[in-house]
Amino acid sequence: MTTEALIIRENNNIGEADRFVTALTRDIGIIRASVRGARNLKNRNSTATQLLSYSRLTLHRGRDKYIVETAQPISVFFELRSDIVKLSLAQYFCELAGVLAPQEEPAEDFLRLMLNSLHFLAENQRDPHLIKAVLELRMLGLAGFMPDLMACSMCGAFESDSMWFSMREGSLICRECSPQQPVRGGCRITPNVLAAMRHINFSEFEKCFSFTMSDDGIRMLSKQTEAFMQTQLGRSFKTLDFYHSIQKE
Ligand SMILES: [Zn+2]
């Protein structure tokens, strides 16, 4: 079969000529595959199967993994490799996709979200914190973890000076219904951050990266989407920790 894929992980074992990759494919989601001879830089499949390469792969199914027969690069995000902060953020996106995207099922929406995020990141077209927030929240939604951000879960109010957002339940409670922090937990969420999260969740895909906020607002948004991701998945990611450790705040 032939499918388009983004290489989200690359394992090169010392002394072996083959490259082992994890790829997010359009037609069959996440796959593990080996690429014959790709460690040899002269091999025509080499560039197209490096981390962050978006390529057209011809595959066949081996006994326990796929074999890449040919790989043609469509776009290679080279710009990301020269900037350690951007590269680490891109690797976190890849790690998150590896956990959230399906296997043996089409994953076109996941792939499109990844490609758009990497493109904006490479081209400096959006604040990296904004890209991160959109990718986290939108990808969680695709994977079935979409929070209920329509209205207060008790009275149905759409607006409030500030709402409580329960990371665990993914729901809102307004300040009128619960002046104090609700028993079932929740953190304060400002109207701006809530508006941005609603935009990310409910807008058409083409528009989900298109909104503006103050720098402080974007950072707060990114903290909230990250905390929501960690609460829902019950874990963090090494690549995310690394990204935070090298960021210039
Ligand atoms: Zn309410």
C-alpha cells in the first residue's frame, strides 16, 4: 500500500543498516516500520525517513511490523532541526501523537493537525505557546477527550466573570453556582482563556490557529491545556519536561 506519513520517531541501533521508525500515517494511523538500508546516507530512502520528514511511503506488512519499500519526501521540516527549543517542542508533539492517534485506522485529522503545527512552528507564523495549546486541546478532542466548554454544567450559563474548570471532569461551573472552589475540584479560568479554548475546540479546522491574545494570556492558555492533558492522560512526557527545562522564560 502507499500512504502519506510523518515520521514521529526514529531509532537507529548501532551497527545496523536498517532504520526503525514510528510513523503517523494518513490511512492506518500509527505504525512501526523498518526501512532497509536507510542508515546509509546514500540510500534513497534515508532523508524521507528521518524524524519530522513528511513522506509518501510504500509499505508492506511484515510479521510483526511494516517494511518501508520506498520513501519519497514531500516536505522535510529542516528549519526545526536548527533550533533546539522548537525541535524539542516538535518532538513533544510527536510523542503526544504517538499516544493519542489510533492504530490500524485512518488518522487524517491527526496528521493534518501535526503538519499545520509543525509548519507554523517552522515558519515562525504563530507564538509557539499558542501552537502548543491548539495542538494539545484539539488532539485531545480528536482522541475522545474533548472537554465540555459550552456552559456551566449546573445552570447552563455561557458567560461568567470567571468560571471553575474541572480538569478531571472537563467541565465548567460558574461563580454564581459555586462562589468557592467546587467540591469536585477546579481551577479558575478567565473569560479570555475560556474563549480561546472554545475557539480551539469548536472552530473549523482551518481557523483553529487563528485567534489573538496577549502574551500573558497565551502562556496561561498553554498552562491550562497542558494541565488538562496531564490530568486526562494521567501522565506527562519526557519531551515536554525537556522543552520546559530549556525554555528562556
Ligand atoms: Zn452556573
